[in-house]
Amino acid sequence: MGKTRDNNEGSVCKRKDGPGWRGAYTVQTIKGPKRRYVSGKTRAEAAKLSKAMSDGEDGLVFDAVKLTLSEYLERWLTGSVKNSVREVTFESYERLVKKHITPALGRNKLKALTAVHLRDFYQQKLSEGLSSRNVRYIHAVLHKALKQAADDGLIPRNAAASAKPPQLSQAEISPFSPAQARVFLEAAHGDRLEALYVLAITAGLRQGELLGLKWRTAIWSMERCR
């Protein structure tokens, strides 16, 4: 018998074009399964190389030499992120990838991506008017995705680990004066969001805290503030 197989679909057979043995294993590329080959002087050596390559791919193999960042992120979102985080978190990641990351960086080869690419990308987004907070969100997504790629052996290092995101810039707040607040609330009287406006002015809550309140809580708080 000239061929053996293991659970990783690897195989070993005698070379037909010369001395030695040839080992094969299957990888999953963007276009589907593909066979890879290694050579050894002995059957045991070829089998060991074949199994090591197959095991090293950890069952989630990409054609890493040609893989673009766009292709990788698409597979990462569906294969690693989806069903492992809350639906709203997944949708947020997906939106940042499709709206910002892929259009600017998607054609870059995953292995060729550097911290310089990312720093230039962050500056580009800031110059386009995106807030530093949103650029930091983008950085967090890239850092997580590239860490996964590095852990899987697809890239030697996480480029995002060396590309520092911009510092948060705090916009100066100009709150209403008491007179302005009264005028605003009088104008908002009877509006369906009147309770929200009252709370925004009287309770000092942040936008996320306000929007997270239950409607009956907002009504109760509005009555107390009157």
C-alpha cells in the first residue's frame, strides 16, 4: 500500500518523479478546498510534515499568501464574531468594516498590512470629519480581527498593536442658560418627546443613558421635575 490517510485528510505516497515520498493535506481557501503538498526523504518524514502543516492550520485555513484584508474580515465576521457576541455588537462591527475599513484598506494583502497603513487610515478618517471616538472604535475592531489572524498563524504580528488610535477629543459644551432652558421647554410642550427633553435638561444624563430609559420612567421623572 502506497498511501495513508489521517483524520486531517492528509495523505502520503511514493513520489513518481523521483526518490522520496510526498505528503498532502487539504486547506480551505476563499474559493474552496485546495490540496497542498510537502516532500520528505522517508515516508515517516513526509507524513510528519503533512500532519504538522494540517494541524498548524487549525482547521480554519486560508490561502494566506493571496488573502486580502477584505476577504479575511468577511470570513472573520461570519466565522468568529457572529453568534459569539450580541447581535447589536455584531451589526456594529459589520457596519464599521463595510462602511470604513473595506473601502479604504480592503484590497491590501493581509500579510502586507502594516502599522503605517493603519496610522494613515486613521488620519484620513479624521480629516474626513469622523470623530476620534469613532476612529477608536474602528481601531478596536481591526485590533481584534488582526489578533485573531496572528493567533491563527496567518500573519506574523498584529499591525494594529503598533498603530496607536487617536486621543479622544472632548468638544467644549455650551449648556443652556436658565432662560434658554425655559424657552426650549415651553416650545417642546406637548411634543411626544417632551419627557425626554425635560430629563435631558434637568437630570444631567448622557444621551446613551437617556435613550436607555423605559418610557414610564421618563414620564415619572418628568412629573417629579415639574
